Amino acid sequence: MNIGLYGHSMAAWTRQEPWSYITKIKEQFNANIVNIGVAQGSEERILFELKKTKKLDLAIILHSSPDFIFTPTENRDFCTVDKDNLIEKVSSGKVKDWFKLNGYINVPDELCNWWESIPNMASFELLKRFGVVPQDFDTPELANMDELRATDAFNEWCNGNTDMIKELVKQKLPTKKEVEYWLGLFDALELNKKYLYHHDLQMNRYYGSLIQIDQYLTSKNIPVVHCLGKPFWYPNWFKFSSGVTDSDIYKLQHEITGHYAPFKESENNMTLKGNQLAFDSIMPLIHAALEKVK
């Protein structure tokens, strides 16, 4: 049996941790896992990878937030929430309210204030990879980088000057090819926001991917479990014709349930108990999805 998982970090399985609900599903069905999710996997990536998967016997989709942007050259996608478009995400325009809306209630005010200063979250997440930003969710310390210099570069970037921060990235890269790729991607993310991003367009792409995912699975008669996110992500004029749906499993990844775990402890950001609950919840859904296509 070939099972594919698609979506955000809750569908990640690179480390193949033994307590992961994905490991348990694999063992339960003696299955091949033919696709897995990625960090902040976008709805467009779900469609992209779903259509590339051959001989798929079951799809489990952790549907993504509309806030993620597909980056096909990377093994992860990026977030579009930053100081300039928060008002389009939450009516207050406050990042703390956006966090609450997405299930995180214990975010410090200092971190929220800092987040609201970031000019481009997608670019910032790229910069974090190289340890050239002065603050981070999991590792506030800087690795092999002068903190004052990194802070100056970050402030310059926030004020519209990218030269200093790009130079810090360049110093981290050993080859000319890597310099061209990573700085090129940084420029692309910056220019995408400046010239190509619009909230309505982002939502149209999201809805388009959602519809195509459903139509593709229906046309191929592929059993599927749709694990949905927040209700406001989906338009009231859309209903799934494929598979079965669930609106609760995604909550296990959020701190309000008590089952959230940081990435360094669990790749899918769920505790051991959270993974067991995810497995227990998804098993009857899998059987219902398999039964539906008979």
C-alpha cells in the first residue's frame, strides 16, 4: 500500500521518529510512505506533489494556511505574514491577534513587537538559516556571529538597505554557486513581495489549489483524508467532493491543546501523546476514506 502525506510540518517525517503517528500508520498498514509534508508547506505545494505521486493508494492531506508561499526550489515553503500585511490577516493588524487566531496564546509581547518590525517574513526565514539575524524562536543565541554586527545589519534591512545583511550571508557560503543561489533566492523573495504579492491574489491561488486538489482526487478516485485547518481558511461556497474531512486533528499541533512540542523535540511539533491521539483519530477516517471509493 502506497500512502502519501501532504501539507505542513504536521505531515513531516524526515526524521522518521518512532513515536510519530506517520510511523504508526506505516506499521499498521505495512505501507510505503511515498510523500511527506514540509515546514510551512503551502496548498500549491500539496497540489504540485500530489500530481507527481504515482501509484497512490491513500492520501492524507494536512491542508495549509493561506499565509504560506510555494517555493519549488526549496524543501520548505515560506510565510507571508509581516508588518505590511498583518492588517489583511487580522482586523486589528496586531501579530499577537494573528498568533491567537492560529492557536498560540503564550507569545511574549517583546517577540510580537519585534515580529511587527520585520519587513519581509519570507526573507527573514531564509536569513535565519544562516544565523545572521539577532533573534530567533528556538535559538536566541547567535552562532559564530558578532551580535552587534548582526543587529546593525538587521536594522539596516528593516530600513530598506539589504547590502549589509547580504554580505553577512555571503560570508557564510563556501562557493560562488551557493552565493549566487542563496542571494538570488533572497532577492527573489524581496522582489516578489514588492512587485508580485497581493493578498487577494494569494487567496485566489490558495482557493484555486484547494479546488484542483479536490477535483484531482475525485477524478482519480483516490481515497483521501482531508485534515482541515481554521474554518475561515475555506470559502463558504466550497465543499469537498473527495474523501472524508476532519476539523480537529490539526489542533493537536497547537499549544492551546497542551500537545505542542518544539521542533528540536518532535519534527511534527507534537508530543508523544499528541502523536498517539493523532493516530487514534485518523485511523477511523482512513477506513472511512477507503470504504468510500469501493
